[in-house]
Amino acid sequence: MLSQLSNAAPDLATVYGDHHSWLLGWLRRKLRGSDHAADLAQDTFVRLLSAQAEQRALVLREPRAYLTTVARNLLINHVQRLALEQAWMDAMAQLPQPMAPSPEQQLLILETLYQIDAMLNGLPPKVREAFLLSQLDGLTYAQVALQLGVTDRTVKRYMAQAFAQCILLAI
């Protein structure tokens, strides 16, 4: 990782060298010593590398603040993923053995759940709520509009946005 950083941008190599162990310690404290801390630290620097490639002139005045923000977002995603996995495992534990999907099917279903979760998290809150009320609770657009305090037209716009996100997920 360090060699990639030094080839791409010397400033990033310095940031990596100066702050990697600090970030790793910060993540270990947040994760209570989890082995995932090293992966999340690396992912943080990969994000920094990507941001540098996109913005060419990315200057970090407060590297630790930037790294903490990126790492916190990755940590949130990690915790959400673990919660989703646990909910899935709890649901599978309730099924009788003959009805349980094969390990391969379980992996495919879990990956699909991750994608759906990411899609839903990528929607604005009102759009996500309208989509879930319609698709999971079976409410009509008029009922969704009433519950959200918006017009039917706004609900249609929200749903179009959510369905567009679903189509992008399928591609």
C-alpha cells in the first residue's frame, strides 16, 4: 500500500506513514480490538487515494480529521453490514433444516441484501420512507402521501427516484 501511495502522490505517502498507526489504534478502540480494524484502516487510505486521483489538488490541512471522518463512515457501514448479517442469521435459524437455503444460496441472498441496503441508504430519507411504505407496507400512493404529509405527485416523484435507483442496482 505504501509503495502505491508513494508512486501516486508523495503527500499521501507521508500522510500514510505519519497517521496509519494512529488510525489503526483509533479503529481498534472503536471496534474493541477487532481484526477488522486493519481492513478499515486500509480502506480509509484507499478512499483517500481515490479522492486524490479525482481531485488532483487535494490538500489535507487536518489529515487526522479527514481520516477520522472517512474511517467513521466506513465503520458505520461495517456495523450496518454486521447487523444485517446477524438479522439474516437469526432468520435462517428460525427455518426448519430442510427449508434452509444451501450455503451458496445464503451467500447470494446475503449479497443481494447488502446491495438493497446500500441502495436504500443512498436514497434521501423521504424517498426511502415513501418507497418502504409503498413496497413493504403495501400502502397506496395516496396513503403514503397522507402519512408523509406530501402530495400524491410528490410521492410519484419519490417513487420514480427510488425505482430509478433500483434499476441502477440491477445493472
